[in-house]
Amino acid sequence: MKLKEKLKKLKKEIQQAFAGVEDLEELEKLRVKYLGQKGEVQEIFGQIGEVEPEMRPEIGKKTNELQEQAAKLHQKEKKRLEKKEKKQKMKKEKIDVTLPGTKPEMGYAHPLTRGMEEIKEVFLGLGFSIAEGPEIETEYYNFEALNIPENHPARDLQDTLYIDDKHLLRTHTSPVQVRTMENQRPPIRILAPGRVYRSDELDASHSPVFHQIEGLVVAEDISFSDLKGTIRSFVSEIYGEERDIRFRPSYFPFTEPSAEVDVSCIVCEGEGCSLCSRSGWLEVMGAGMVHPNVLEMSGYNPEVFSGFAFGMGWDRIAMLKYGIHDIRVLFENDRRFLHQF
Amino acid sequence: MDVPYSWLKTYIDFELEPEELAHTLTMLGLEVENIEFLGTGLKKIVTGLITEVSDHPEADNLKVCQVDLGDKTEQIVCGAPNVREGLRVPVAPAGSILPEGQEVQEVKLRGVTSRGMICSRDELGLQEERADGIMELGSGAEPGGSFIDYAGLNEYVFKIDITPNYARCLGLLGIARELQAVLEEGQVKYPEIELTAQERSSYDPLKVKIEDPELCPRYTARLLKNVEIGPSPDWMQKRLRSAGVRPINNIVDITNYVLLEYNQPLHAFDYDKISSGEIIVRRAEEREKLITLDDETRELTTDDLVIADPEGSIALAGVMGGADSEVTADTTNILLESAAFDQVSIRRTSRRLGLSSEAAYRFERGVDIEAVDEASRRASQLMQEYAGAEIHGELVDEYPLPYEQDGIDLDAGRVNQLLGLDLSESRISGILKKLDFEIEEVVSDVLKVKVPSYRNDVQQEADLVEEVARMYGYNNIPVTASPSRQQGKKTEAQKIREQVLDLMLGMGLDEIINISLMGKEIYDKLDIPADSEYRDWVQISNPLNESFSIMRTTLIPNMVQTLSDNTRHQQKELRFFERGRVFRDRGPEKRPREERRLCGGSMDYGRDLWGNDAADFYYLKGVLETLFSRLKLKTPEFKESSRPFLHPGRAADIYYKGTKIGFIGELKAELIDEFDLRERAAVFEISAEIFIEEVQPHSFEFDTLPKFPPVSRDLALVVPRELSASVILDDIDNIGGELLRQVNLFDVYTGEQIAREDKSLAFELLFQAEDRTLTDREVNEIFNKIVDYLKKEYDVEVRK
Ligand SMILES: [Zn+2]
């Protein structure tokens, strides 16, 4: 057979062979058969020397064309079969999408921390900065500078743990008010969160250690209505817009006028239930206008500056918010509890 | 303070139901904590008269009674020993329920019908312990009448939290005055007092001498003769009981009654025991002794004020009477004291002696000095009426420091500015007048306000501002937003602390919070020796109990306890951290040191990366390394060390830039048992102050990314077992120079293929240049240099 015919025949054969192939293995076999080092196309190249010299360029060219076409064809089929194979493979790889996921393990922040962060964010938004102070305080900062002189009955309001004649464990975060006023000039807008101590037995509703958040604003022309505005914003953010707020007269030595702030009960909406002792209200914080004696002791002229302060127990807020009935749970660090927040 | 509703109502008319009254009082600043109905569960109990008692035909210990209940007579079987004809008794009729929940029904007791139950005190919930028999009522108990009406239990009692500035409301008249200020109608009805006095004979001397007017600005004494000590009238006993005061006898009850009306403590002396009828109010002598009413001998100091006669002290002024001059059943003549004492002095004495009394409680909060005589008159009248007392002579009234009031200037503009209101000066005047303040004059919007004598809480302008606010209504004051010209900011330290928190949480540790007061016991349990600095505790001088007697010096004990508690709850793979302050004593009178710490604990967690069963140790170490790296701090160094509570071969101190900042280690084996941990556990504690000092929150420098590929070489060494990996790592790093980008230790092996005293360490070394692809020759050169150095320096062998 003449080489030219052979070429023609081979071309046809290749086209048919590739068209009929159904898996990659077979395709590879065909590639080796036709396009391999010892394949049929190579074979033709090897035989070119045997034809008449004038025919050689033409046959050479045609063989080249055949090789290219075959290679293209092979590529095309290969792609097609690969695609097909992937499809089949994926078909076999079907999984049960309802099996549980592999969970990245993240730690849980303590609910007191979470609550605190939330409260901080609210007040940062209202222009407050965060202030801190020592937990071991002096008589002066914890009492005297807050208008609680020695031998005043107001000292009975807090059972104090003492270290020695001069030092005690702060009974409230209010000393931070005084420390801040001593070190800064107005306007002052601070939030002082921290740990406080009382001589209380640990039971369901008391702990010798708990946490408070104190706020202080001092500037010219600060009024009681501004205090109400700040507390309104806070209550809306933390307890929800729909809460009613009630202010009633109370007593703190370092504020005058003083108020206790109640919000409508989060459980019964004011109807009365066991959480609110059937009053419909929950006491959430104490507040008031900074007492002129306190301003004066910190070196501020009460004729020029006025301010308000507020303070709340943040353990209590967390307990209300999360429906915790026993404060001890907060300090037991039971992981089953921690992992609920 | 316990305030009975109906008693309060005798001083002022109001239409308010108990709930409404509670609300009104609360909004006045007199917080009603709860309302108790004394007759709870007793509304159906009636009073009955036993008209006939006969024996039960079948039971010796039972009687069959006919009980007159007014409109009917019921047959009731009763087994009480004191049942008898003519007795008036409380009866629970058939169909009623007793306070304890017991249902009373018509029953047949051994064949005899019983329609109800005659009750004892305990069955009615009036006493805890079991009574001997049925309750016997007085002649006032009408058949068929309401038992709670008879017994004074048809009463609502308000528990009011009286804050120190409301001392005036420790008397019912004070509360009535507060109500008067807010109620539309209703005037305070002060008791009408009429006294009939006779001349005091010269045989009955009565003299008062005040030696220290600062401590006793007013003292009154009255002589009441021929009193008959006996029970006080029924109505008074009921009122006292409902206010939580136990009736004793007419004289004591009357002084208590007036105390609750006027908030004026009174004291009745046995006049005949006072030498020459002379009262001397003086400071005690140093070490003077006095036996008080509670039969305790008190040793006094010159800071204490006493009531004395010429022979010696007879009472601790304003705190407690003396035993020697006490009114007894034999007393016939009384000296009635009504006085005012210095608040601070009373408080000091009462505190120093640990002696609290109703009188001291009120005196240290202040009484109405102008009403001292009025209270005396009231008590005298009641004693005249209910104790047959004869009043001899006028009141002896020593009043060396009369009440004076300069008046307080109240600027209407200031009121409005402080409250955010716009009240006229006349509106403010009107409000204050309702509270008995007098407005002496008004000069260009400044009110000169005279304060009534019972308002010792009002001392300056701010106090008046509060009164205006209180009467105007806190809830009527508008809500405004005080505009902030500042931006709310966290300090850098606060931001760093939050970053630490986020990183610890992100690495999968749970945050715990412990109480920073603790007991010493757990330090013993942790084997912390007596001379350890962990025992430089800050001690609480007045601890409530041993378990909260010191401040923690380390977070470790609580961490171990937390691991233990969670193990008990079958929790596995525990990882915790705590951020908190620890406290160190620095010697007497010095402020103790407070330091923030970060503590971690892990149990039963982590991969056994190095095949040495120390997964928790390396997990926590990894946590610290990641923490430091993510805070862009240098890697801390870990150097072998020991701690009393740590495994001797698995503990390290942690250094940062050469300074020791904490430690890490596995708990020693004994503690695993001691704390029921069941598994190995590791802990660390470091100073958290280091983060604040070292973290540079604003450094954003980064290294440019390499453009040329790294070349990797593995190096396996056999080294002596005790040689620390970090030593080799450091050396490789040093010798490798600039072109050695990274060294990773990826395998540690001990076992059959190498000698027993050796271990094999496998490192991956990555070489890379910034400006070119490194050739094999270059890399080999450095690699060989490293190998040569290590061979020379240590007894190492390179494994091929
Ligand atoms: Zn409720």
C-alpha cells in the first residue's frame, strides 16, 4: 500500500477510534497506539524516506497535519472523558449532609464579662470613658471623700471588710469617682466597673464579692433631667425599648437628690410576679446629683459645676437578664453553665 | 420599720387602700419592702363561747362541747386539757382551712358528730412551738365575732426601709406628716394631751444638771407618783404587737408606744432609787463601771455620756438604762426622762460597747429636739390614764442649747438648673410650705427657708433641691440628653486587656471568674510551705468566716479547684483561664500590692505531640506562645524550675526579655489524687501587667513577602537525652545566619533504634534569600557549618 493511502486510512481509523472511546484508560491506549513514540503516526514518519523524494514534502506535511489533528482529537476526548469520570466519581461520593459538622472550638466568655462588655459599649456610645481604681482602698476614698464621715449612720448601709486601721476592701466603686475628679478637670464622663466587697455570707442572694458599675458625669449645667436621659438610653439598650422606668427618692450620702431607679419587671411586664416580689418593678440602680460636699472635697466649686452619678450591681443585672436565681452559680465556674452563654 | 396600717390611719385620714398607700409611701422615698396581712389564713376563724362540756361516751380523753357561735350553737369534740364551760375560744368552723393547710370538716369522732375545731395558738400559726391546750380568749371575745378583729390581726403591716435621712419617719407622726404633704386632704392629727398636775412637795426633789451641753443639749424630767404597774390596755398591746414590739407592762409599753409615735426615746427610772432626786448628765469617768439593763457590767470611758445621780451613774445616756434604777413590779414612783443627745457620741458609745438599742438607733439618727417635751407630756398623759400615775409638778426642762436655724438660701434659678425644670419662685415656696418649711423672705428669686426642727437631714441648698424634686415628682422631671463633647474612649491598657481576652477565647479556653477572698486551707492542700511568699497574704481583720479570711496571692488554687469541681461533674477536655487581681501584703500600714494576673488550666486536653504524655503542658505552652506571638511580642523563654505544687520534672519559669513573669507546669502527682482530678493537669500563671507594658498597639510594620522559593533541608540529630531542645534550636538559629529563615522541630524520638541515654531530634531547616534563588552549594555550605558546629559543641550524631 502506498504511504499516501496508508495515511488516509490511518486518519479515518484514528477518527473512528477516538470517537468510540469511553474511558480514559482506553483513550491512553489509543494515544500510545497512534501518537506514542512507537505509534503508527511515528511509523509513517519513519517510512517517509522510502517514498520518492518529490513526494516527501507533501507526505511529510500531511503526516504532520494528521499528528496535529490526532493530538487535538485526543485532547478533546480526554477532556470529555475526564469530565465524565469526575461526574461519576462525584456520584459515588454522595454524603449525608445531615451528619454533624466539625466544630471549631472557641472558648466561652464568663457571663459577667459578656454583660460588662455590653454595658461598656452602651456607655462608650454615650461618650463615657472607662476608669479604674484599686480594690484595696483607704477610709478616705471609700467613705470620707464621699460624704460618709466616721460615726455617720450611713456607714451601717455597708458592712465593710477591713485590712487594718487605714485600709479596707472597697465597698463600692464610688472611690473611683473621687480619684477621677482629683486627677482630671471637667468635663468628666466616666464609667467605672469593678469588683467590690462586703461582709456578707455567701448565699443565694449575697456574695462577699460582687461587681459594680459606677457612672459619673461632671460639667457645667448638668441636671437631673440629663441623668434621666442617660439612664433612659442605658435601660433601652440593655433591657429593651419597651421597658418603663420609674425614679423614686432614696438616699446615698454622696448624691443629693438621690434616686432609686426601677424598670418594669422583665417577666410580668408590671403585673406582679415572684421575681419582682409582686411589685411589677425591678430595682436596677441607684443614682443622683453629685453631692456638693463631694464636689467640694475633690476641689470643684459646686456653684459652677454640677454632675450626676449612678451605680448598679452588675452581677444582679446578669442574673436578671439570664434568669439566674442564685448568685453563687456565677462563681462556681461549672462548664455546663459557662457553655450556655 | 413595721408600720401598722390602721395605727397610722389614726394620725391622718386617707382613702388609700393598703396597696395604694404602699405605692404612695414608696414614691415619697419610704420604700415599702412588703405588706404583711397579720390575719392571713384566719379570716374564717370566729370567736365562740363554750356553754356546755360533757364527757365523750367512748373516749376518756375527749369532751363534747356546745359552743355558742352567735347565730348558732355547734357541737364540737375537743381533747384539750383546759377545755371547760364558760371559756371563750377561737373556733374553726366546718369548711374552713387552717393556716397550715389543714381542712376542718364535719366529722364523727368515735361516733359523736363534731362540727368544727377549737384551736390552739400553734394551730392558728400564732406560735411555733406546740401549745399545751386551746387558746383562751378574754371577755371581749363575743360569740360569733371575727377572731382576727378580736386579736388585732385584721391589720396590714408595712415593712418600710427607712434610710438615715428619713429618721423623722421612725415615728408614725413623721410618716403622717410626709403623707400630709402629698395628699389632697387630710391633716396630721396630733394626740390631744391634757395633764392634771399637782404641786410637787419639797420632800420630792427633782433637779437636772447638764454638765456637757454639747453632748446633751436638752434634758427633761418629770415625776409621776403612785403608779400601778400592770398590763397595758388591750388596744395598746395589739398595736405594739402589730408593730413588732412585745408588750411587757404598762410603763414600758407606754414609753415604747410614744417612741413609735414621736420617734422620741423615753426612759422611766424608779424615782426612789435616784439619790436626792437629782439627775446629772455628765461624761463617764475613765474606767467607770455601770451595770446596764441587760445585767452586763460596762466599763466606760470619758467619751461616754452617762445619766447619774450624786452617788454615781444610773444609765448610759441614750443607749441603755442601768439595772439599779430599773422600773420593777414594786416601783411606785417614776422619773420620766425625755432628752436629746449628740448623735455622734451616742453612736460611738453604742459601737464601742457593741450595744445596740432602739433608743441608740434613733438618737444616732437624730430626734426632734423641739418635741422632747411634747413626747414627755404624751407619755405622762398615758401613764396617768393607764397606770394611775399622779403628775407631781411641772416638767423640769433643761435646754442649754436651744434649736436655732439661720435659714438656708435657696436660689430658684439653681433649683431649675439642677433639676432641668422651670419652676416659679412661688411654686417652689408652695412645695416647701407643704413640708412645713417656712419661707422667711424672697429676695430676687432667692428664698430664705427656715427648716422645721424635725428635719435635721436638711442642712444645705442641695437638700432643699431634693425636697422640691421629691414633691414635684422625680417622674415628672423631663428626660434630656446631656450632649457629650467627648468621644467615649478606652485606654490602651483596656484595649490590650480586651485583646488578651479575645485571643484566649479564640484559642478555645473558657473564662472563669472566682471570688478573690479565700480561706487558707487550700494553700495547705496545695502543699505550699509555711515560708512561701504565696503566704504573704493580705488578711481581713474582721472576716465573717474562715473561708473568706484572706485575699488571694495567686489564681492557681481557684483554678485547681475549678478543674476539680468540673471533673466531679464528669466534664472532660477542660481548658480554662482567669484574669484577675492578686494581692500581696507589704508590711503593716502599707497599702498592699495589687497585680493583675492571667492564669490558665488544662486537663485531659491536647495532642501528645512529643510522645511524653505531657499533652496539657505543651497545650498551655502553645497557648502562651500563640498569645505572645499574636500580641506581636517576642516568644517567652521557658526555663526548668520547681514549685511546691508542680511536678518536679515538668515545671518551668517563664521569662520575657530576661525578666521572670510567671510559670507553667503540670500539677504534681499527689495533687491529682488530693483534688480528685483523675487525669494529669497543667496550669500556668503570668503577670498580665507585662502585656500593658510591652504590647505596642500601633506598630503595624510587616516584612515584605519573599519573592524567591525556599530550600528545605531536614536534620536529624541524636543527642543526649537531658539536652534541652531549645539549646540546639538556638544554636542552629545563630549559626544559620540571615539565610536560614526558619527552623522547626518536628520530631522527638526515643526508643529501640538509638541508645538509651540518647534521643533523636528532627528539624526542618528552611533557607531563603530575599534577592535570589539559593543554589544547592550555598545551602550545603551553611548546613554543613551548622552540623560541624553541633558536632564539635555537643556529643551529637547526625542521622542519615
Ligand atoms: Zn414581675
